[in-house]
Amino acid sequence: EEEKQMQIGFDQGFDRALQLGKVCGSIYAKVICAVQRGSVSKTDAASNLSKLENMLMDTIPDDLEVCQSSIEDLELLLGNFQCDVTDEMAQLKNFLDATPQED
């Protein structure tokens, strides 16, 4: 029974992490396309891409629980790029809404 419960917890966590990874990857892909189209100057792009990579690949996945401040920081950073990530941001906010809040 203990192993069964551990497997259930792993499966739930894996699915959540997979979905979060897909959303972060989609955001990054859209930003890269915008940079390739030249919608951002190369100088600005290099600095902002570095920050974006850190946020999408480290900060948000390491939060374990998607937090409001991370989403707000990401929205501010994405304002530097001319790309539509409305759907992806809505999905991230759904992760926030699905996260149990501590009292």
C-alpha cells in the first residue's frame, strides 16, 4: 500500500511538471521566434533572453508551487518582447489557481 501511494504521488507530480514544462517551453519558443523576426534589438534581446531563460528554466520550475510573484515577474519581462503568450500565461495562472494555498 505504501508503494502504491508513493506511485500515485509520483504520477500526479510528474503530470503537473510535464504540463508546466510544456507551457514554459511554449513561451520560450514564441519569444525566440519574436527575436528572430527582429522585433527586439539584439542588445536588448541578449540581456532579456538570459533573464527569461533563468525564469523559465529555474525560478518557475523550482517554485514547486507556481506563485503569483513569479507570474508577475514573468509578465513584466515578457513585455520586452513582441509576442503573444496570452494562452500560455493563462495556463500558468491556472497552475497558480490549482495550487493548494496554505493558511
